[in-house]
Amino acid sequence: MISIISAFGGQHIQDALYKDMQGQNMVFSLEDCSNGISLIMAVEQHPDVDVIVIGHTVVKDIETYLSQIREITKTARIVLLLNGKRHQYIQEQYEGYNRRYNVEDIIFEGDGIDKLKILSIMNKGRLTVEQEIKEEIHAENPSLAEKPVEKSKENSIENQTGKSDVAEFDIKPEAKPKREKPEKLKREKPKREKTPVIDIKPKKKKVLQHKSADKCTVISLFGTTHGAGVTNMTASLAEYLVMNGKKVIAFNLSGGDEFRYINGQAQYRDVKSFDISEFEKDYDVILIDLGTPYRISSGGKYNGFSDGYDYRNIEFLKKSSLQIVMSLSDAWHIKKCEYFLTDEQWAGQISNSYIFLFDTEPPKSLQKYAVNMFDRNSQSFAEEIARLFLTE
């Protein structure tokens, strides 16, 4: 029996499909998911699901949900129902869904919902072995690579003197989740002042051991969940520091190739591994994008390393002067962050050199842990980075 999870967003498609599924080897495991949150929870409850059908009304930030689903299951067939007609979407978008998330089955709703087409695709069941390894084949074939697009601009952080610097760099050409855009480390006074969770008085902060001008500072970044903005924060920091006179190189160890889309002033490299000692003499700052190393459930349960992740990359955290942990403030993501604050092994190694960054104000339930937490868009975080790197 082929098990199916759907997220049609209240379009009543599932009810219409029930009649046509009578006597066929298919069954909906749950009622229709009405939003992205319930979809992810449903997949976590049924990780052995065969087919996942997703309507466009549920996944406005589609790559966030696709990446989280692929962390839970690599074998489920994902069917996307997109609004409009095929010619309204750029070809690179299909290739991105295919290469990054192994999604081939896309249905366009411009001419109405084709129930028979949906049933035909669902009847294929889960992906075959050949389809599962296709992503690796694409990665090894340069002819399938996507082409970079035009440069976009982002603002950088404001330094303590009140003078702002503007960093310009390219971003991944495909439509990314809104959370994944390079973070604006504010150079303007926020319209609404937020009280920083951590008081940034120098006497309460640890001075980086490699802060002196003749030493190289190593900064590692990783996410507690996919879509938290690790790559974009890495790029934002790299360009900000370059614009303030630092010589910067950034390495992407997440397993992806996002850095090839960046055309900034810093140096960017997508690598599987590298030796820090080979670059310390030539650069002021080395940034390391570690991606999302772990699979943590919404309930805060550790489920091992992310599929295909090289566990040896975690050793770079020990070699870094500053560790930045990217997190999300949504209720279903809080436990994922809390795992790193409560786990015996992690809690013992997290010191004042760790900074936890959230997409909004840090959750109040986490403030009791007394670690460095900031809204990554806040003035307090901008001032903290300026203090660490731009003041003597």
C-alpha cells in the first residue's frame, strides 16, 4: 500500500481524489495538512511515507519545507503543485528543485487541477534506488550546474563610530526562502527599539584571543535547523569585514555549492575540507560555513548527523575563536535550539565565545540559559560585531 501525505492548503483536492482512489493501492495517511507547520510535523510522525504532495498555497517559502522534508526522508517522492503555467517559471528553478531536493514531479495549476495526473504520479510510489543517487550524479556533472545571475545588494553592519559601510555580493539565483536571504546587519537605527537579551558592556564580554592585528580570527557558523540562514550570514559577515579593511576568506563545508553564486569582495570557496594553517598567514579572518550538521526533531530529540554530512567538520568549532549558531524563533524550532543548551556534552563546551542568532527576538523561554543571544537584525548584534572586530 502506497502511503501519502498531502498539503493542499484547504483546496479540497484530497476529498475529490478519494473517490478515484477506491480499489487502488494508495491511501492518505492523514487528513490534508493545512499549512507548512502541520506538514513537517506529519512527515516527522510518518518518516516512512511514500509520497508527499504539496500545494503552492502551503509552501510560499518552498525551499525551507523541501530542505526540512529531505532531512527526514530521502526516499519519499515529492510532488509539487505550482500556481500558474510552466512558462511563468524559469528553467533554473526546476533544475534547482531537482538537483537539491530530488524533485521531478511538478504539476502546474494554470489550466486547473488534473486529478488523473496527480493519481498517476502518486501511484509511482517512493523513489527508486537510481533516483535516490541522482543528486550525487548531478553534483559530479558540471554540465548540469546552474548559471549565476545578476548581483544583488545588501546593507552591512554599523560600526561603533556611527559610520555605515555597504557590502555588495551575489546571492544564489534561485528563489530562496525569505529566511535565507543575506541578513541585513542593520546600518540604520531600528524603527522599533528592542531590548537586547545580552548586555554588551565590554567587561562582561570575552575578548577574542586572536583579535590583534597580526593574528587571524577563525569564525565558524552552523544552524540548528535548515533554513536558519547560515550561508547568508556567512556572506554578510564576510562582506562587512572586507568593507572595513579586513582580508577575508570564507569556506563552505555544508556540502552544497552556494558560494559559487557570490561575487563579492571576500574570497569564497566550496570545499569538502581544508587546512586552516595554510591560510592563517594570508588572511585576517577565516569564516567557515558548517551548514546544518545535526538532525534534531521539533521535540528536541537528537537523530544523528544529517545525511551525508562529514562529522569531522565539527572539529573546526574547537579551532575557532568565535562560534555563531543560527536558529529560528518559531515555536516548533525552539526545542531544536534548546537541545544544544541542555545536552550534557554541548552545554559543557558552550562558552562566552558562542553567539546564538535568531530571525526575531530570542525566545523568552531560552533566556534562562544565560548565553549570548541576539536578534540577528538588531542594533545590539551590529554593535557587538563592531566591538569585537573594529575596536582596539
